[in-house]
Amino acid sequence: MKQIALSYFEHPYLILIPFIIFFLFFIYLLITVMRKSNVNVYRELADIPLKDEEDDNNEQPGK
Amino acid sequence: MKEVTAAATVKTETVVYDEEIVKKFIYATLFWAAAAFLVGLLAALQLAFWPANMNLEWLTFGRIRPLHTNAAIFAFAGNAIFTGIYHSTQRLLKTRMFSDRLSNIHFWGWQLIILAAAISLPLGYSQSKEYAELEWPIDIAITVIWVVFAVNFFGTIAIRRVKHLYVAIWFYIATIITVAVLHVINSIEIPVSWMHSYPVYAGVQDALVQWWYGHNAVAFFLTTPFLGLMYYYVPKAANRPIYSYKLSIVHFWSLVFIYIWAGPHHLLNSSLPDWAQTLGMVFSLMLWAPSWGGMINGLLTLRGAWHKVRTDPIIKFLATAVTFYGMSTFEGPLLSIKSVNSLAHYTDWIIAHVHGGTLGWNGFLTFGMIYYLVPKIWRTEMHSKKLMNTHFWIGLLGILLYYISMWASGITQGLMWRAVDSSGQLVYPDFVETVMKIVPLYYVRFVGGALYLTGFILMIYNIWLTWKKAPADQTPATLNVKSERHESAGKGHRKLEGLGAVFTVLVFIAILVGSVIEIIPTLSIHKYLPKDEMVRPYSPLELAGRDIYVREGCYVCHSQMIRKLPFDVLRFGPPSTIAESMYDRPFQWGSKRTGPDLARVGGKYPDMWHYRHMINPRDITPNSIMPSYSWLNNKKIDYIGLRKKLSVMKYLGVPYDHETVANGDMQAEEQADGIYEELKSQDPSLGNIKNTEILAIIAYLQSLGKR
């Protein structure tokens, strides 16, 4: 069965390489975003859609 | 906290946003939505009540269905995406679009492409590859206009006045890059004439490339851009920050990396090699996590503002849209499990799944966004909140009727197909029995669609009245902004979020990995086929008949893929093999069985059966819902074009000899005469059908499973 399943692809283990790369990148992402030092930065970034129309001159925002 | 505001030289500039382009895309979204919904309603009616095909070749279900899907995806959803992208990008990057001229070329070019599709598809110019039916000149136009859009978008990123790229922009980047890759690779074809071409891929290769494209068209045209819009408009409308920016980062990269692998789940239990099927299934299951991460992030953005779901119709639309996103992305992986797929595939369950996504997720998110944008852009208030609420409830009722009826239809038909009695025989051997059982549900679906359209008409009426009361002064919005472009901003991923070019390259690599690993091995698959398993190429007349089969869109109702499932084998014969479709350009495996599979229909019935069946299906099968194809009786076979078609096929590797290519027209005429003489001998009262297309399609159907 395994032979039939893999008969059209000689190197199925190659699939593991990108998967491992993704897994490592995923772990790196988790570590990065969970750093305590980033908490305030991400809180600020989450506000972007609420502040994107704020006028930097503290004037009334454009209509 | 990392410093994000320190800058050596900061100057203040006034940005004047281009709102005209946003207005244009809103008009286009509303116009094409009406067209897509109307055509969809007609198609739904045709399945419930076959005379709605009107015996007109331009309006048969086979031609209307691709028109509906293209209109819904590229015209309605496409223009909606552009509306949101042009509006939000300018604000998130605090700059006007890179070029007004490119914005306008993009707008008008896209509308012309849609117009070309709306004309060419009913005329039968189709490649028969789902969501990629448009012929090669239109494919080139799509590429050019997409590049224009990309230049304008990335140009805007280059001139932005903020360092950081907000998460919505990441999703737009992924959309632009991936759609370009998908479209170009899936559309590699050799022209035969001005409006006809053959793909360079054949059979299983074509199937894999097509469903890699088809699945990711859903992923990167109907999901990632709408997620970008969700990340912008849900916080805006709710006046709440997004729930978790951290989650959005993990959500984005996981989704972009994993989605691209899932295409083979459209080909489960088929003759696609098992390793590719398993890969598609496993990655589809993995998609559950990032998809729900996005949904949770969207819904929890409403924390502290849940009361608005009750009072604010915009929030109603947006929250329901995100909920439908969650339901669809739960159902998708479920349907990708091989055993579930064996029940659901080819049935209306898939239609239910698709429409939960498009009507609920894409449709409602678009409606919510437009209701948010219209008062802001036209500087007024919506005419009637009550009408907005009515639209919401009628639309939701419409979706539920649609969804539930198609679930019931799909599961009913799936169970009837597989029902076997104690002696091992099919309980419902007559395919039409399983169709008759679900026709009442097709009427329910039609009512659901009609309700959704009614809600939309209320929206048009409401917006029309809103426009009428808009102030005459429509000065564009402006904003004073400080340039912060030369700041340093964080390390690691934080830094990456400010590097547009590097970010784009990483997205490109992320989507390329899965694509290369799945597609490259399959491209050489035919080399591994044993010589004795190979089939003969189609005869010239069979090839002509095949092109007619493609033109009429027969694939939208008939599959040509007998799965490796006992009940499929009992009903239709031995499982289809890779070799049997190795010369099929384009492949015709299909994705829906409104009618029976045709992979082994050759030789099953006499030519006269096929003749009478094509002219009036009810003469043969009293309860059939198939349209009549009486015009095939009058149209003449294009013998002249055959030599060119055969030479292109030979160029693509089909082993035609020189004699066949040089005299293909004469060989075809000879074969057609043989079929004609036989039909005439059985029924002397037949009119003069010599050299008509019906002879070619009979030759093609009789060759299926017999070569």
C-alpha cells in the first residue's frame, strides 16, 4: 500500500523539510510575540485603525 | 517599550485622500453584485425548473453557472476588495495612492475584463477550469491590470508616511502576490484561435494545478483580502482596538504558509497520487487553527461593545460575517477528511459550504463595509437604519434557507448514492431517482436566493436615498501628518513589519514552498506510466466533440472521475486511472454531479440513444432536469479549425502522427459520416444532420472509457 501510495513521488521525506522550516519559524514567532517587552508595543499597534485619522497638528480631522 | 516616535527630521504634510476611486469601486461593487445575484438566481431556478433554460444556448445552466461564479468572485467580491483596499490603505499609510492614473486604469481595466467575461462566457468561450474559465486574451488582460494594481499598491507603500505596516496591509500584500502567482501559473496555455486555447497541463497535472489555483482563489481572493478588511473595519466600526495584535501575527503567517497546500482536498479518492491527497487533507486540517485564530481575533474585537450587535446594523453585518467565516472554516477542514469527503464530494453539501462563505462571510462583510463607508465618504448619514436592519434579517434568512436546503440536499443525495442492499446491489441504481428527491430543495434554495437579493435591493434603495441627501460640497478628506519614515522600529518581527520589500519576499517564499512541492512531482507523472496502460489520443472528430462538450459547460453537472469508492465503482464501473485522462486538455473531472459520471459512458448506449437524449433528455429519461441541446442539430462542425487544434496538441506532446494532423479534417468528416449513416438507417425521418455538431459530441461521448 505504501509503495502504491508513494509510487509517483520518489522523495516524500522532502515534504518534511519545509514543514520543519515552518515549525521553527512558527516557534520563533510565538517567542517573539510573547516577549513581555513587546506588550505595550502591540497594544499600541492594535489601536492603529482607531488613530489613523487623527491629525498630527491636533487640528480638527479632515472631513 | 521600543521607541517608535523618535525621528531626526520630522515635517508635517497635508494628505488629500483620493476618494473618487473609492466611490467608483463602490458603484461597481453594487452594480456587479446585482448582476451576480440575478444570474445566480436564474441558475438556481434552472436546476429546480429545467424549462428556465429557455432552450437558448446562451442561457443554459452550463454557460450561466461559470458566469455566476465569475461575477460573484471577480466582479462583486473583487470590486468590494478594491473598495476597501483603496480606502484603508491610504489611511493606514497616511498617503494618497501612488498614482491616480494607475488607480483609474485599474478601475476601468477591471470593469472591461468583467464585461468581456459577461459577453464571452454565455457565448461559450470557456476553458472549463473553474473560476479560470476565461480565454487567453482575457487572461492576459487580467495579468496586465493586476500588475497595474500591484505597482500602484507597492508604490503607495514606498511613499508611505508611517514606518509600520498594519496587519491589514500584510493581508493585502499576500493577496496581490499570491493571486498573481496563481493566475499566471494556472493560465499557461497555447492559443489555437483568437478565443480558444489548450492548457499546457494535461489530465492529473491539469487537475492538480487547477485545484491548487481554485482552492487558493478562495483563499487569497475571498479570504485574505477580506481578513485585511476585517482587521481594519471591525475595529473602526466598533471603535475598539483589535483583540490581539500578537494573534494577528501568528494568524497571518500560519494562514499564508498552510493555505497554499490544501488544494488537493478537491481531488480526494480520485486518481491523484495518494501522497498528494494525504498532504492536502493534513494541511486542510491544520488550517483549522489559523482560521479560527482569525475568527476569534475578529469577534473578540467586539469585547466591551457587544451591545452594539443589538443596536448597530453595521456591527450586525460584520459580526455575522466573521461568524460565517468561522463556520465555513470549520466546515472546510471537516469536508477535507477523506471519509467525510466521500459522502459530500460531488453533492450540494459543497454548494452549501461555498455559499455559506460567499453569502455570509464575503457578502455580509462587504455590506457592513459599504454601510460604514457610504455616510463617511458622502459626508452624510444613512437614510434609514430601519432599512439596514431589515436588509440584515432578510439576508440572513435567505442565507439560512440556502445553507440548510443545500445541506439537506447534499447529504440526501450522498446517502442515496452509497445505499447498498443486503445483496450488495445499489438501492437507487437509477441516477435520476436521486435527482428527483432533491428537486424540492432546489426550490427552497431559490427562495433563499430571492430573499438575499431582496435584502440587497433594499440596500440599493437605502443608499440611493442617502446619496440624494448628500451635501453638494464633496471636498476630499485631508489629514495633516508627520513624516516618520526614517525611524528605526524594533527588532525581529517588529522590524520586519516596517520593511515592505522584505516582508513581500517572505510572503512570496511562504506561498512558493507548498506550491513547488505539490506541483513539480506531478508534472513528470506521465513519464512513470507503464506503456500498456496508456490510451490512444482522441480521434479528430472526438477532439472536435470534446471542445463542444467544454464549450457547453457539461463539466458543471457531469464528472469524469470514478472514485476508488465501492459505491462509485458499483454505479459507474472501475475507478478512473491517470492514463485515461493523460491527453485531456483541459481535464474534465468536474466537481459536481447533478447528472451521472460520464467517465465510462462510451459504448454503454447506442448512438441513437445519445442523439435523442441530447435533443430532448426527457424522451429518454422522463424526469431529467438536463437542458435540451437542440442547436447541436443545426450547427456545423468546424472541420477547418481541426488541423490547427491537432498540431497544437501534437506540439504539447500528444502522439498524433503526421497523417492525422495533416488530414484531420477529412478523417473527422469520414467518422461523422459513419455515425450519420448509422443514425439515418435507424430513423430515416431524421432531418439533414450531416456534419452537425451533434455527431461530434456523440463520437466524443462514445470514446469515454473506451480508448
